[in-house]
Amino acid sequence: MNSKIVEYAQALDQVSRERRRDFHRFPERAWLEMRTSAIINKALTELGYEVVTGRALCLEEARMGVPSKEELEARWRQALGQGAPADYLTEEMKEGFTGVMGILRRGQGPVVALRFDIDALGIQEEETESHRPFREGFSSVNKGAMHACGHDGHGAIGLGVAEVLMKLKENLHGTIKLIFQPGEEGAKGARAIVAHGHLDDVDYFVGTHIAPTGGPDDGDVTPGTWGSLATSKYDAYFYGKAAHAGGFPENGRNAIAAACNAVLNLTAIPRHSGGISRVNVGTIHGGTGRNVVPNQAVIQFEVRGETTEINRFMDQEAVRICEAAARMWGCTCELALQGGAESQRSDEDFLEQIAGIVERDLPHLRVSSCKNARNWGSEDISLMMNRVQSHGGKAVYMRSMTPMASAQHTTAFDFDEKVLVEAIETFAAIVWELCGEEGGLGRSEDLPPR
């Protein structure tokens, strides 16, 4: 059967590249992935999956950082104009309920969830002949949005996995959930899916991220990651009182001064002795003119911690500082949490099992010598992993290694598309091991204890 998995995956090489390039050409940021979601919905429906979307997928009150109604409506019209299948471009998407989950139910057995994030970044893509997507005609047509992190590839991988698993379905047992998650950038989207309970019955959870090869020992697959940083991401709004800066400055309350005071003191938060901590103020905006005491300002900042507890310390200090800075200048402050993630660790025994699956069943792929790589970023996949692990399930966040043209989150980002089929093979082989008729963990008596 493993030879069949490779055969089925290799047959999807060209279509996977085409899907990736289509998603790359039409990038959509968090909660705006309407065209992307409609295409995925249509593909999963036609394959025969049970499809979950809209409010049935994302709990409304748990969503974070949802754009304005005006932008949502504009992007809905844009998606329709850019070829989104109209029958799958739902009214709920117009309200920012993006993302799709496909479910394959095959009777008794483990519940396995695979996660693929699909959102883009707010970056203007490079338009030079040296940049392959521009040179070959699939660079972003949506100004100010770009797939600069590989999520276009993740969406294509997920659809490829869906096709392979459907070919294997007669020999599968259990339930398989394919989660195409909105809003990973900024750690906005996973919380709403977790809060809806979709991970509560999952026994095994696997995600991946396309990652750059850094040396000859990197291999093609890194089976797990160790300890991504927890994070909280805030917009802090400072409100003061406008006044003429020359005539009556004493009547004003300077919101920019309050914001600047917050910026300086945020960077002065003591680092935590328990592990790594981070803080960064990324933007500051405010005021109306040089001769007006500014009555409003906003900063965007984030904190991170090696553990959820360290991040909680950074979070609480940041909130205290912003509120105190506002009071010092006679202003008020409102903080809006725009995203958040917990720390996570892949289960060692599960990642070792995945390494063994690749080495045994996919010998043309190399497993990285460092099987459990350190992740210095933050990822809201942690919320899904931690929910699964909290009830005794197993979770792994892998890396699918490939050469890259430039670093992620840069205007010239691109990657070698050979990784698409390699990741499809890896996911399918893992599912076969867990749910296939020959799989060692595909029986109810072998499930992890609850």
C-alpha cells in the first residue's frame, strides 16, 4: 500500500503545483480567505467529504482580529470577481467565517486530525524578473497581500492529501479530519476552531510547515518541533483631548506622548528568569497636525514567552504599563487582543514513530538528523495541539523542508515546489499507519488512554 501512496501522490505533482500557484496569485489575509475557502470547499465536496464551514467551524465569539464589515464585503466581491465558485462562496464568508474542514468517517478506530493553514500576509510582493512568481506570471494580483510564508503550499498539500486518502478509503478505519485553518498569521484563527470543540475527540493530531533547508543534514522531513513561543498580540488605543498647541496647550491631553511613554516602558519589561521572553512594538500612529495636541494614537505590539506562564507575565506587565502610561498623561487606554497562542511541544514518542514511518515507508525521503527542531516563532497550532494532548491524545508539528529563494515573511519569498508531493506522501503515510488495515495503531485497543 505504501507504494500506492507514493504513486497516488506523485500523480498529483502537476496539479499540486498549479493549485499552489493559483492560491499564490490570489492571496487573502486572515478572515478574508473567501476565494481560497470556496475552492477548497468545492474540491472536498466533489471528492465526497463531509464538509464543515462557517459558524459550524468557527465559534463566533472566539474569533480574534476580524476585519471591518466594509472590508469583509469588499473582499467578498473581490473573491467573486476572481473566480471563486459562486455556489460555495457563502453569505457567512461575507461575515468573515472562512476556513473549511473535511471529514472522512470510516467506522470504528482512531480520530486523526490534520491541519493546513491558508491565509496570506499583508506584504506587497516583489515585482522583478529575478522573482520567479513574477517572472512566470503567478505573483500576487491583490495589492498589499502576499503568500510570503508558504500557506499557499499548505493549502495545496491539504487538497492533495484529501485526494490520496479518498483513494485509500476502502481500507481505512476511524475518522479523519482535514482542517484548513483561517487566520494563522497573527495567531487569530485556531482559537475559534478549538473553542467549537472540533479537537475534543481527536486521538492523533499532525500539522506541518514548509521550512527552509539550512544544511546538508536537514533532510526532507523534520518530524517534530520543540517549544514554540506563546504570544499575545495587542492593539493599544490611547485617547486624549485635542487643543491648539500654541494657544491653549494646557487644555490638551497628549495621546501620542502617552503612547510613546508606553513604548519606552514596554521595552523595559524585565526579562523572565524562567526562560525566553520577547516584546516588540511594531507600529505607532496618531495625531492630526503639528500644531494640534493629538487626541488619539494607537500602537501595535506583541509579547512572547517560552512557556504560556512566562507569556502571561509579559502580557500582564504590558497591559499594566499601557494603562499607567495613559493615566500619567491624563488619557485613557483601550487594549484589543488581536491574536494569541500558547507554547507547545510535540510528543516525543509520536514524532519518533513518524520518523520511523518516513524511514521505512518513504525511503526516498530523508529524515532530518535533528528530529525535534527548536521553533523560535509562535504558532496558534499550539492551541489545537494542547487541546488534543490535554485529554491524552498525541500531537506533532512537523517541518517539510525545501530550498527557498529568500526568507519567509519577505517580499521575494518563494520555495521549491517539490515539497508539495513530499508532504502529501508524508501525511498520507502517517494516516495509513494510524488508520490503515495494516496500521499498527489503527485499532481502538491501541488508542492512547484518556
